[in-house]
Amino acid sequence: MKKYDPSKIEKKWQRYWEAKKLYVSQNQAEGRKNLMALVEFPYPSGNLHIGHWYAFAVPDIYARYQRMTGLNVMYPMGFDAFGLPAENAAIKNNINPRDWTEKNIAYMTKQLKSMGASFDWSRQLSTIDPGYYRWTQWVFLKLYEKGLAYRAKTLVNWCPKDKTVLANEQVIGGRCFRDDELVIQKEIKQWMFKITDYADRLVDDLDGLDWPEVTKTAQRNWVGRSEGAIIKFEIAASGKRQATSMEVFTTRPDTLFGATYLVLAPEHPLIENWQSRISNFEEVKKYIEEAELKTELTRKEEAREKTGVELRGIKAINPVTKEEISIWVADYVLGNYGTGAVMAVPAHDQRDYMFAEKFNLPVKMVICPNYPEKTCPVLDKAYEESGNLVASGKFDGMDSEKAKWEITKFAGGEKKTQYRLRDWVLSRQRYWGVPIPVIRCAKCGYQPVSEKDLPVELPKLKDFKPSEDGRSPLAKVEKWVRIKCPKCGEWAERETDTMDTFVDSSWYFIRYADPKNKEELASQEEIQAWLPVPMYIGGAEHNTMHLLYSRFLTKALCDLGYLKFKEPFTARRNHGLILGSDGQKMSKSRGNVIDPDDLVEKFGADTVRMYLAFMGPYEYDIPWDPRGIQGVFRFLNRIWNFINPVRSRGTLRALAASFGINKLEEPKISDREAEKAINKAIKEVGDDIKNLKFNTGISGLMKLLNAVEDKWLTRKQYETFLKLIAPFAPHIAEEIWQEVLGNKQSIHLEAWPEYDEKYLQEEIVDLVLQINGKTRDVLRVARDLAEEKIKEMALDSEKIKRHLEGKQIKKTIFIKNRLINLISN
Ligand code: ANZ
Ligand code: ZN
């Protein structure tokens, strides 16, 4: 018998599937519902790592299964190919980023094909293709027309190493998400998308989505909507009320009676204005200068020792107590949130509490946790919960939630909603990106490039190093930059900034519906056929940026009339990370990296796929286990060896034929156990795949093999078994299906088998024993036991005996497998 040798079968079937166009999805397939099974398209870094396999080969099980259940499945793949890494690698190796990127795409495509996944390569797209990015530019123009793309001077995050701007979402812990460089703040003019216009919808529309709770929470926190109030404080200097006043944003106006001082952010413009009134201005100025050197992250750190300086000579007046309170400057208050000033309530805000303790400022309790016992406990930290008001004049006793708006009104304040979300800075001063399609004319200002002139192609460049002055390298290509103004016809200049790659990736799924369309981003017909995406499987690292941007762009295009849906992804599932066998993140420096190519060579793609799916729950981070993959390899070997009985039957048949016997009785398996195991597996494995519980699906297959391995299955049973294996290990299933069983059509065109309910029922049932309709006992009995037998057992029950003492049974009601009711006098 032949040994299981994946290297002999896998390439062969991959070529066969491609030649037969098995996974090319038609936009309409008669009677079949469409399903785009979407995974996040990779960045062409040059080499597939095991994480790519996890992200693409495992969801392929889902795509294949859904195809078998009768859906018209599209499993698309593409490349998110612009971006800094290509540019940096190109600078380092002195090659063109395009050459570098295209070489990587070619190599990775080959590697991707070795997965044996059911990708529809006919729809492959790449964001660096002018046929693609003309639509990225088109999207920009549409948003520009609507006032959703604009240019403004802002304080931006600047990575000194990459010499480019970063979006807020790209700054993690105060550092560049790409190279960990400390990010500084720089004021420059930038192109921005007005995502803040969508802040409320980005929060509210989450409710209708079938998404992981963690992802929804991450999005909510990112938008950071807080309901609060703006409260005005009058200012007094040397005991005299001044004409100026200042405003604070608070989410707890109910605590206003407990506001015992105010704190301004170091950036607050009023400090400068009050210079002459502030007696210790030199000291204040010094503090402000020191604060400028700190990152936002350190400033926000809750536990950090608080610092600050009082603004001597001026006071604020609490609008409800009318008391004069001191004003401070402290770096824990941020300049770019709310009004850049807070009313400090040390009794009910921990940061204020720590500050007050350090500088010996008054602490006044105004929310009582144990009302109506008016003795408020003295706490050694702030009480931040709700409660009832005390020491708050006519509001005493009121519930704090209610008091919020009553006190706001009383103090002449106004309700206000604040958002943490800032507009999306999309321009980058770098070469390797989509040119922003606008022209700057000295006379007419910024003019959009006309739609018919798209794409604005990225010119070939020799020197793509970023300039020290922060301008894009494109600024050096004079021939490209110089262009006539579309409005007045005078000489003007092209915009030399390029777009953040997150713009490219926030609409790519729409293009999959109609990837070759030259007239439109995608035709309405194909959009309707495929979108919104019913299932999007990807990494938890995209919980905010990519998913938020895609949602924004979808909503904007919907408002503009190009899309008919408000949310791009109806269901979203996250996968975890594969860790090294030491439980640490895989990295070259740790030496714990697993190379999928090596594994494929050693075990074959089927084993690698199946092991990845078997490792554990798909959404968890799981360490690689070298013994685990051996186990799965053995399992596939057992499946291979299991073909023996069938094979020998074939041999038997040939032998019979040579004796002139044409009809050989198929062995009839009356083995209920085998039939039961198969039917159970059809249902359970199918349900598991549908719910992305791949690991338990594979345990189900293992159980099934245990149950049937030593039986001689009928051909139908054996084929069913292979169909269940097919989504997980597509090559071995195809090999046996066609080469051993002699089927002429691919197993991957077969339907997922149907199961018979009757085999799913338990063999043991709980049977209720009643007397006159009252339950007296429960019997665990074999299914389908006859009435006489049950009655006999019932009369044997101690409890029944007790209740029947001295009585006679008049009638018996029996419901098979459910109950027996003895009616007595
Ligand atoms: C008084 C108060 C009393 C507050 C209390 C809290 C508890 P979120 O939920 O994040 O919106 N705050 C306002 N502007 C700030 C700024 N620029 N920098 C730092 N902190 C600022 O937080 C809003 C609360 O954070 C506001 O409510 C304010 O403190 C503070 F018992 O006002 B609160
Ligand atoms: Zn002009």
C-alpha cells in the first residue's frame, strides 16, 4: 500500500483546482445566496509567516463549508501594498519600492497558493495598481466635494524617525506604531477627513452589529463620547470681579458644590492673557515649559505624582457656593480635551484628590454613599460613584443623576457632549502612497483634479528619501509637480503629500465585488450582490483603526448615495495570535519563529492547516506546540490508511469480475453505532465550522474516526466521511475521492451531507412517573422501551409503591419516551 505522501498529492490538486476554476465566484449563481467570506488582505512584507496561515488557511475551512451548504461563496485575496515599510526597505537596499513590492507580491502569491485555500484569484487586487488607486483618489474627491476632506493647521503626531505624520490611532503608548520611536507634537497643515461628523453614528450603530463585545467597546472608547456640562466661573483679582470668565467641561455637574479649586492645562491661552494679574508668572512659565516636554501619555498616567503651580493673584468664583477658590495650572489637565480646564472636586475625583492632598487644598464631600444617614464617612480616597447630595443647599438629598442637570441649570451652565475622537489626518509626507488628487494654484487656492484626469499616477522616482524639511520627496519631481490650474489655466503645483495607507484599506472590500470595473468603483448591481460583508474575520489589532475608518467611509459613501447600507461588516470575528512555543510573541530576536514553508515541506499543507485549526479556540492567543502538529499528522495518516478496506473491496471486485461475476453485493452495514456516529458528526462538525469552533470540529472528526475505523463502511458512508474531512484537509480528501473512489468530479463541488434526526437522539431517556398527574419519580431508561415494561418498572419504584398503597390503578396513560401516568381511585 502507498504511504501518505502529501508532497505527491498537494501540488497536483492545487493545479487541478486552479485549472478547473473551482473557486472563481460568479456574481450571480442561480438559486444560491452570495457570501463574501472576508479576511484582512496582507501587507506584502516578503514572506508569509505562520500568522498569515492562521489568518487565511483557517477561515478557508469556513469558506469551503459554506460553499458545500449551497452558498455562492467568494473568498477573496489581495495586497495592501503601499506604505512605509516598502519605502524603508527600498531605501535600505537601494531598490525601487515598486520593484520591491511587486517581487514580494509574486513570492507571497506562490506561498499563499501552497495553502490549498479556496481563494478566488480572479478577483485579486493590489492597492498600488493605478486601476485600484484611481478609485481611492475618487473617494477622496467625493469626500472633498462634500466638505468631508479639508485642510487645516493642526497639532499632529510626528515620528522623527519616519519623518511623517501619524494618525492618533497610530500612536501607541506615545510611540510610533511602526518603529516604537517617541512621537512628538508638531503643528503643520494637513489634509483631514471629518470623521468627527460621524462620532454619534459610529457609536450608536454598533448596537445592531454582530461583533465581538471587545471590539464594540474598543470603538466606543475610541470615539469616547461623554455627556456632561460646560460651567462658567467668574474670575476675581485682588477681591474684585473681572470682566473675564472661564469655562470648564465636567461630566459631574452634580458635584459643583464640592468644587474647591480650578485647574488649567499648561496650554490654556488664558494664562498668557492674565500675565499681568499673576504675581508668580515667572514660576508659572517655568512650569509650563517643563510640561511641554512631557508626552501626553505620561501626563495622563493616573497614579503619577501630581505636579502643579498656583496662579497667585487671581481667584475663581464657584457659581453656586459663591466662594472664592484658587486657580492652578497642572499638566494632568490636557489642552486638547473639553475646554482645557477642570473644576476640581477632590472628594469625588481621584486625580483631584491626589492633587489636593499634595497641595493641602480643601476636600468637600457632596455625594454621600450612605444617605439618609447624614454622617458621611471620611474616606482616604475619592468616592467616584453616584449617591445622594449633601452640603449642596437646596439640592440636598437629591439623587446625583438627577442633580446633574438640575445643578447645571441652576448654575447657568449648558449640557454638552464631548468626544475623544479627532479628525483623521490622512496626508503623509512620503513617497510610497496614493497621490492626493488636488492642485494648488497661487490665485485660486486648492483645486480638485478633475475626475476624468484620474488616476494621478505616482511618478517613478530615483531619490525617495524623505526630506529634512518634512516635505514629501515628490516635491523634488519638478516636471510632475508643475501643472496648469484647472480653473484659471495658470501654472500651478500638484499636492505632493500622499495618503495614509489606511485610506486604501478602508474600502477594498467594495472593490472585490467588481474588481475590474473601469467606469465605477463598483457597479450598483455587484455591490448589491455582495455587500455588506456578512462575515469578516481578522485580528484584534484592528479593533479601532481599520474597522473604524471602514465604517466611517461606508457611512460617508452611503450619505453620498453610492452605497445603500450604513455598516460595511454585518458580522465580525477576531482571531488570536500564535505565540512561540515559549508562550512569547514570535520574533526573530527570540528565535521562536515557526516557518510555515518548512512545515509544509515536512508535513504537507493539510496537516499545517488542520493543526492551526486544532490548536485551540480561534479567538485565543495560543502557543505553538511541536508535538501537537505531529498528532495531527498521525491523524491524517490514519485517515489515509483507512482507505484500505475500500481499496480491498475494489480489488475484490476486480477479482470477481475476472471470474465472470459482475454483481458483488455491497456489504450491508447494519451497525447502528457507525451510522449514528456519522450522523452526529455531520451535524456537530457543521455547526462547529459555522460558529468558527474549528478545534471542536476536529475533535468531532477524531471521535468519528475512532468510531468507524475498524468497520467496513458502505460507499455512501465512506463518502460522507470524506466530505466532512474536505474543508479541513482539502487535498487528502480530494485524492481519496477521485483516485481511490474513482469519482470524476471534485469533492469540493459536493454538498455538505444531510443528517437524519433520528440518529441524534440520546439512547437513554428520562421517563417521568406520575400518579394522577403528579410527578412522583423519574426513571432513566433505554429509549423506546415498551409500555408494559415501563409499567412494571414503575410499580417497582419505592416512591410509587408508597403513594399507591391500598389503591387501585384504573387507567394508564403512556407517552413513549416521556411519561407514564397511573390513574388510581
Ligand atoms: C468635575 C468632576 C468631578 C469630574 C468628579 C469628574 C469627577 P471623560 O469621562 O473622559 O469625558 N476633565 C475635563 N476636561 C479635562 C481635560 N482637558 N484634561 C483632563 N481632565 C479633564 O472625563 C471628563 C472629566 O474629566 C471631567 O469631569 C473633568 O473632571 C475631567 F467627581 O469635572 B470632572
Ligand atoms: Zn488658478
